[in-house]
Amino acid sequence: EVQLLESGGGLVQPGGSLRLSCVASGFTFSGYAMSWVRQAPGKGLEWVSGISGSGTSTFDADSAKGRFTISRDNSKNTLYLQMDSLRVEDTAFYYCAKGANRDHPYHFEDWGRGTLVTVSS
Amino acid sequence: EVVLTQSPATLSLSPGERATLSCRASRSVHSFLAWYQQKPGQAPRLLIYDVSNRATGIPARFSGSGSGTDFTLTISSLEPEDFAVYYCQQRYSWPPLTFGGGTKVELK
């Protein structure tokens, strides 16, 4: 059974930083691209960043470019999202999502339960 | 960026009725469209990928159709557990991968 467990969310001030983690189990982690997808409370879904199975290719939404960095450690079956220069509008649940193949995120076969990031002074 | 517009925003139906949800793309996404279901307090769940392929474990009452810019998710006969929000998502033109704004299927 695929399991994705996010952690690292919390309350941070505007301009601050957070690092989210997602520990994966139940599948060959390095064989799948992974993504972070966020959802502001009561709003729709927004893809943030994706990374290939090998970690050599990364893909970002404009909202993430220059501020967020996606990475992975396949030896630890863990996906990361380093978030810097956080803004109030980054407040959301952040979901870790497993892609459908090794190289590109494409669609999302499995999702974690999410971790809440709140950016507020 | 491909914009996906879902309609209607809310669909009020009774159990046993047929639900028809629409997703329209701002330009062709060919056959690279997926659908997700999200219930309150839960993560989304993949229902359909590449227009019409049901994901693992998804009941046959869920079906997808369409091509190019116009797509439909049909639930043939609503079960009580189907009342939820549904999102479409395209993977043809990316980054970014984009989602529609969602359709809420609510109990009439």
C-alpha cells in the first residue's frame, strides 16, 4: 500500500522559511516523479513543483520560481520542499503527490494527507 | 498556461441520479486530462486519467469522455459516497500542470 506522510508545516511570519518533508513507502520511490500540490483553505488545487524520479529534473509553477526548491533523497524515500520568502498567499495545505511515471509528474496517482502552512504576522 | 473551466460550480442531485460534469480547456490538451474526487477533510483521489481510463479501484459508474478542449465526467448513478468536489487536471501543456476550479456535487 502506498503511503505518503508529510510533515514540517506550521505558522511562519511573512518573509520566513519552512522545509516540508514527505516520507514515502509501499512503492519504489526512485521509480516515480513526485510533486507538491497546494490548496488554500476553501479553495481549489494548485500544482507547485515537481521532480523526476532520479532528482535530476525539476519543474516549477511561476508562484514557486525563485522562492521554493523541490528536492528528494532516494536513499531515505523522502521528498522535500524548501520554501523561502514566504508570503501570506502561500498559506495552504501542501500535499505530496506521486506521479504516474519516472520522468514527469503528469497526473497524481496517490496523495498524502497534507500539512498546513500558515503565513501570518 | 492552459486554463481549465469547470461547470457547473455546483450540481444538486439525489442518490440514483446521473451526474454530468464539464471541463473546458482554453486550448487543446488532446487526451491528457484527469479527474479527481475530494471529500471534506481528505486529500484528492485520482478517478480517471487520460480522459477515460479509470484508476485502480474506481467503480465502473465513473466514466470520462471528450477530446481537445471539451471533457465530461459522468457518474451513472450517484451513490451516497459520491457527494464531493471534483477537479479536472491537464498534463498536455506544462509546466504548469493546471487544475480546474472544481464542481461540487451536493445532495438535493
